[in-house]
Amino acid sequence: MALSPLHTPLKGSRANARGSSGGADSRILTALFLGVAAGALASTVTEWARPAPSPAIGNFGTQAAGCPECPKCDGPEPIEASSGHPPAKLSKYAQLRDSEHASDGASSSRALSVGGVTNDRLMPGEWWTPKTAPAATGAEKGDETLKAILEEIAPDGEVLAAVSNKALINEKGDYGMLRTWLDGVQRSKVKNYLVICLDETVAGTMKKLGVPYWHRERKALADGDETNHGISAQKFHILREFLVLGYSVLLSDVDIVTLDNPFDHLYRDSDVEGLSDGYDERTAYGWNDGIDDPKMGWARYAQTMRVFAMNSGLFYLKPSDRTVQFMDGITARLERAKEWDQAVYNEEMFFPSHGDHVNPGVTTRVMEIDVFMNSKTLFVAARHDKKRMRNLKPAMVHVNYHPDKWERMKAIWAYFVDGKKKALDAFPDGSCKNAPDCR
């Protein structure tokens, strides 16, 4: 078959192809060699320029790499982290903790000995236990009476506590808001609870009832009233005593109805886990809000972040240097001036560090609004929604938005415990039927 010109072999074409292929192979080998050499050089330069790895900030028990068995190894000195800013003021415990190890020339990698057992220093973000807390390490003394009570009633290291005086229950112990609070706690089978008694009268009543209690006299604060606000202001310096002993504490005001064991509904992943004054998901969990300033022209709209205040009548604290500093900051302000304790509580928690102000750095979680309810959520948002009410099973309800506290507490009990489905109907949404005209 005759070949077309495209298929006709040319004279010398095989030799030319062979020569061309040889040249291409030579160039490929040269390129590969140069690439390998460049890679090796780059690797050497990178290793030479790479800084020695620094230990994680706060990893006080870290040993030198490659030497896991020996307590001391030759190697680079740890690199201290620096933010470029002056160090913040440390809380009382932090100063004692650091001076304890600096006094004998020990490095920050030294381990603590608690009860004869050596434990690594706590990493930032971790929490104390009764065996690692300041009272256990000798950094602070701690209240021996409270310690003995907690060892008996709170073997899991957490306790529900309420602060009360004689105004909230009669001497016989069968009448008053504290009586209703106790009924809810006991019905919910909470074993790890106690009442912090601010006077001998209520302490005697608790003793008579067989209720765990701790008698702690009032501290001299700017607000020394016997009102709810005056009593509420007392609790922050008292809670500090629980924290330095290494116990988590769920603080509950007395105007709260307990319907289920609250410890079954906590996340325990934050320093502070608390009730919100928000009455729906938006107000409780936060939203973006804008401010309009027309005179700014192009930049007239500015973004803000908003969330309703955390309620200072129901919150769970985990023991740490941060939460102790948090309690200390609130107490210091309430000693100096007659301020609303809830406002101070939120400002100390959320206002960022600036100037001389140092935020304690506590992490926060908002309790779920249908599990830990405030009275506006119940009386305004939920009770008019029949489907929501059918499925509603709150663990605690705080009557914080309404002045007729005890009457509403008894109505909440009647609705959720006694099954009286019209028990809430007699109460207005607000403090009166004609609000805001409540004359």
C-alpha cells in the first residue's frame, strides 16, 4: 500500500530523533539534580532559622523534649511569653501561689504536693478541686466549719446554697419564702444543699428543721439594709469561702421554685453559668444592634453587641483563681459604695480590661431559658403559648421580675407540682393589670 507523504519516513529521521531524545534526557536530569540540591539547601536554612519551641503558656509540669524520664535535662531555657503590655494585677491567691514557689528558688515547673500526693500545677482554664484548692495547698486557711459541712454533704465537690435571714421564714419554719424554697429543693431530691444563715434566729430554725446550714454573720457593706438587695450584696464575699475550699457552688436566691434537680441540667464548662434576665432567645443569648448617628454621613451606622444582663440571683461558679478574683472585685466595690449588686456583678464580668481596670477573665455560659426560667419568660412569653406550656418542664423558676414574689412562687408550685392548670391565670403579665399605671 502506497504511503501518503505524511507517513513516508525521511532519510536520517531515526538518527535525528535519537539525538533529540538524548538531549532532552540530559536536560531533565540536570533539572532534577538542581531541584534536589535547592531543596536540601532550603531545608538546612529553615532548620537553622527556626526558633526553639517554647513550652505552652502555663504548662508548669512540662519536661524537656526527648527526655521524658529525667526531671532535669540540658536544653534551651523556656521562653517566657510577653504580650507587650504591663502585667495585670494578680489576685491575692495568685500572688501567694507564685511567691510560694519563688521563695525557695523553685521554678514555675515545680509540682504541688497535696495531701502527700504530688500533682502538676493547674493549667490555665482548669478548675480547683478540694485537693488542689488554696485551702488545701496552704495558700489560704479556709473556713474549717464550712469545710467540715461540705465534706459531709457535697462529696462530688458541688453544692446548692441560698443566703437568708430571719425575715424570709418564721421561727417555726413552716411559713415564708425560704419554706417554699426548701420544699422545692427537698422534693427534687437535692441532697447537696445548705442555707447560709445571716443571723442566729434563722440558724436556729434550720437546726430545728434538720436542714444543713452554715451560720455566717453579715459583713459590713455600704448597703446594710435588710431588703432583698441588702441581703443579696452579702453573698459574693461568702461564695469566695466555697471557692478557696475547691467547691463549685450553685447560688440560688430564696425567691426561686425548684422543680427538678438543677445539677442534672448544668453544662459545667465555664467559670460562671448563670440565669439571664432575657425573656427569649434573642435577649438572653445576644444580638447585633445598630446605632444611627446621621451627622456622621457615610459612617452614620455603627454596630453594637447587646445581651440582657445576667441575673445575680442564680448562677453556678466553678472554683479557680479567676472566680476568686471575680468575687473579690465585686465585694470591693460593694464595700466602697451603695451600688446594685447585679449591676456590679455584670460590669465586673463583662467590661473588658482598660486602663487600671483588669477584667478577671471568667468564661461565661447562659443557662437555657426554658430550663432555668425567670418570671418574665414564664408569665409574659411562655404562659400564653399553650403548646410551649404543654412541653415546659423547668428545673428552676426565679420570680425576679415581679414584686408579689411569694404569691407567684405558690402559684408556680400549684401549676407544675399540683397540676392546677389555671393557677397562673390570676396574675397579670407585669406588676399590675394596668401597667405602667400601677396606682
